[in-house]
Amino acid sequence: MADRTLRSAGVMAAGTVLSRLLGFIRIALLAAAIGTALRGDIFTAANTIPNSLYILLAGGVFNTVLVPQLVRAIKNHDDGGQDFTNRVLTFGFVVLAVVTVGCVLLAPAIAELYLPPELHEPDRASERASMVMFVRLCLPQIFFYGAFVLVGQVLNARRRFGPMMWAPIANNIVACASIVIFLLIYRTGDTPPTYSHGEELLLGLGHTLGIAVQLLVLLPYLRASGHRYRVKFGLRGTGLGHTARLGLWTVLFVAVNQVTLVVVTQLAIAGSASEDPGAKAGLFAYSTAMLIILVPHGIVTVSLATAALPQMSALAADGDTAEVGRMSARSIRQTLAIVVPAAAAMIAFAYPIVSLIAGYGSGKNNLTLMSYTLMTLALGIVPFTIQYFQLRTFYAFEDTRTPFFLQCVIAATNIAAAVIGVRVLLDQAHLRFSGVMLGAAYALAYLVAVLLSRPVLRRKVPRVPGAGIGLPLLAMVIAAVAGAGSGKIVLWILSLAIDWSGPLGAILELAVAAVVMLPVYAAVSRVLRIHEVNDVVSMVTSKLPIRR
């Protein structure tokens, strides 16, 4: 079972790697085209809102509740879940269409919700107008995001994990093409923060088209999986009332999350919207750093969790809580074997990482503050990873109520720390490092999440042999710090003779760091007998063309 999970995760990870690489190319092109200050923040916020609203209004149910229901339908229904799945898809498509039309009509009010007080002044009307236009152009993405997830979840329930992870490649290609055309036609730069009508149409529609193409790529795979979609209305007798009751708590969960996102977005834009002199780090810096720290999450964590959730759901349905605990802990340890050194590398080598991604054209102005933002966010990736799996364990038991109350505490911590950090500490010092402070608030919130969630989870999954993560995590941290520290020392020595400036210097710097860090991490892990790391090393080395 574990080998099958790893194989499924490997297929998903391969697609995610290429998609993430194209995603960073998109970020680099955006940084060069529109900069990383307020001009970049306006588009970044508008392009993020559709996904946020989709998650708020429908995504919570689609993402976390339907998978266990689909697995049970495929396993228990005489028709292999065909009728149940068709009713779910039809219902979902109708809901998404209604929600999307309603949101487009409310675009001005939605845009205003995400803007900080700094941009509500009368003399900032042009910036607000650009924000509203981008929001209106991007909001149709809600339907395509939702339909993509619905179809993808059906494929996942049928153990077809690859297509959902590979499809975003098409989205990134279309988005990158629109930005390249933008660069060829229009000027680049951070000022003025407003856009022409043509610029708004090209960027907004280009990114919306990318999400639509991402959905279209999945449709042939749905048929190939054995499912024949037919429009089927009516929910009576399908058991979807049970799904709706489970989904209520999930909707409340994501609602709390989205309140946090609105506050964070306002505070982040405030950093670049302020007229105070000096360096600034706003939403573009925060969002870019967030994308960087989510690379190991998307490649490893999501892949393993997506592959493991159907199996954990089946085990929970059979009442095998001990095996659920072992599988959850094993998945966490396997993920942390890669996430921990990745976090250490992001902290140690933050500046060359952001230089490589955003150090082009108009994006070169805020690299130092972007690197600090990355460092603070990277502190939270380990607790975030653990919490991600803990929530999936609750969902395997069809418990969506407990995660909601846990998320309330997490959101309150994040919001309180963010508001105090930005509106009290930074405002008093007349600094606009909002992205950095928001990263620290994020890390603190997920540390609280782990400490709070683990004892609660013990009520469902008692302690069993093979389900511990504390000591392996400590050993991984020691090995990762040793590896990153060795890399920093070598780079410092080489800096006496080598100039690391510019993107090319960043590539060389990161290459040297990897050559030093990875072997040290592997060697220390072997000494400390970290089995998960040793398994990864053995798997990689077994593929090398070395004659024995």
C-alpha cells in the first residue's frame, strides 16, 4: 500500500515540478513587465481573488468532502458510482455558473473589499479603477477553477492522479504567452501604478484563458478513466444531504480562512501603497515568497496527501484507526524528509533565490525585502506541512467540524499578529516591510496550529507504534541546519574571489550551495539513522547510471 502511494505521488510530483517551473517563469516575466511595487500588487490581488472566492463559495466542499464520498460511491454502488458522480458534477457546474455570474456583477464591491485605507483616498481613484477592471476580467476564473477541481477529484477518486497535476502546465503556458505579448507591446516599469485599457485586457483575459485551458485538458482523461458524464439533475436519494452537512463545516472553515486572506491582502498592499519614502515590500513580494515556499508543498505534500486520502478514508470506514495513524505519520515523515531541508535552504539562500525569480527588468528594486519575506515565511512551512496532513486525517473520518474550530484559533492568531505587526510596530517606525511581518505572522499561526491540533487528533487516532514524528523531525532539522550551514560557509569563502551579483550569479551560487548542502544533509541523516531520508537517497542513487 505504501509503495502504491509513493508511485502515485511520484506521477503527481513530476507534473507539479514542471508546472511550478513554468509558474516561476510567469512570475519572472510579470516582475519584469509590471514591477514588484504597487503596480504589481494591483494585478496580483485581482488575479488572486477568483481563486479565493471559489474556495470560499464552493471549493471547500469540492476539495475535501467529495473525495471520501466519491470513493465510497465507487466502492459500494452497483454502477461504480456513475449516477452519483454525474449528479455531483451537474450540481457543481450549475452552482459554479450562478456564483460566477453573481460575482462578476458585484466586481466593484469585491475589489473594494481587498483595498487598504491608503487606496480609498480621492486622489487614488485611478488605482482603484484599475483594480476593479482586473477583478472583473479575472472573476470568470471562478467557474473554471471549480470545474477543474470537480473533474480532477473524480479522476483522483478513480486513482488517476497524474492529469490534475499536469494540466496546470497548459495554464502557465497561456499566461506566459500573454505576458510576453504584453512585454512586446507595452512599456515596463513600476510607475505609474495604473494601467491602460489595453494592458488590462491583455493581462486579465490572458490569465483567465489560461485557467479555461487548464480545465479543457482534463476532459479527455475523464472519459479515459471509464466515467461517462451525462447531465443528471436531482439530489434526492443520492446521499448528498450527508455530503451537504459535512460541507457546512468546511464552508465555515474556508470562510474563516478567507477572512484572514482579506486582512492579509489589505495589509500587504498597504506596504506598497503608502506614500512614505523608503524601501517597501507589499503583496507581490509576499505572494512571490509564498509561491516559493509552496514548491515543496505542491511537489511532495499535496502529492502524498492526495494519494493517501482515499486510502485513509477507506481504512477509517473499516474502523482501522491504528493503520490510519501509522499511514498519516508515515506520510508526514516522508514529506518532512524533503520539506525540512527545503525550508533550511530557503532561509539560508533566500537572496539568490528571489534574485533568480524576480531579478529582471522592473523587478530588481525590492530583492532584499523579498528575501526577508521569504525567510520569515519559510519558518512556517514545516508546521504548515504537519497541519496539512493532520487536517486530511480528520477529513478521512468525515470530521469537518473539528477542523473548523481549530481554524478559528489559527486565523485569530494570524490576524492578530499581522495587524499588530503592520499597523502598530511598522506604522510607528514608518517602515513598509509589510510582507516580512506578514510572513512572521503566518509562521506563528501554523506553529500554534500544530501544537493545538495534535492533542485533539489523538482522540480519534490513539498513539500506536510507528506513528511518531517528533524525534525524526528533530533529527531532520539537525541534518538540514548542518547542510545549509556548510553551504553558507563555502559560499562565503568563494565570495572572496567570485561575484555572485545578477541572475546568472544567483544560478551559480545556488548550484554551489546545492552541491555542498545535499551531500552533507544525506550524510548526517545516515549517521542519525533518519530512515525516510535514507530511503529517498537510496531511491535517487538507484536511478543513477553507476556500475557496481
